[in-house]
Amino acid sequence: MCVFCKIVKGELPAKVVYEDEKVMAFHDINPQAPIHILVIPKEHIETLNDLEEKHKELIGHIFLVIKKIAEELGIAQSGYRVLVNCNRDGGQEIYHLHFHLLGGKPLGPMVCR
């Protein structure tokens, strides 16, 4: 079982900031910004590539949860970044789909080429 599934089941500790029947959000243990929250579906989906039509509502829900958390943490107006890594070359380390919510300081531009 993956580490995020263990967190969802309560087998590993996490500093949870949001939870409902579909998703969980908690502080990253290795933060890359003053605010670094991971938002995960409770359903084990390994990568972005494993999403199916049936997940459309879930993904929309995740983004609404991210917006709510950003508002609650006071970064909605100043700005934040949402990042998803996919597979090894994309930087994914834990193979359970997760969204990084980063904020709390100027993050600077991302260089996309």
C-alpha cells in the first residue's frame, strides 16, 4: 500500500487541513514554500495518465477544494501555484496522484519551454 493510502486510512500521521469523502489535504513533510499542501484523491490513482472519464467530477472537486484551502490559508488574493508531477521524468516520487498547493511568498515565474 502506498504512503498516501496509509495516510488516508489513518495508518500514518499527517497534519490534515481538509478532508471529505473524496479527498484529503495535508501539509507536505518537505515543504518547498511557506505554504505547501498536498491535495490527494482518497481513491488510489497512480498518475495523471491513469485518469478516466469517471474521474471528471473528482478532478473538478479537487480544484474547488484547492481554492477553498487557498482562501482559508490567506493566499488566494496574493497568489499561489498548483503543480502536478507525472511519472519519473516529470518529478513524481509517490505514485498516488497528488496536487501541490504552494504559496506564502512570491514564487517567481515558471519557465516553460
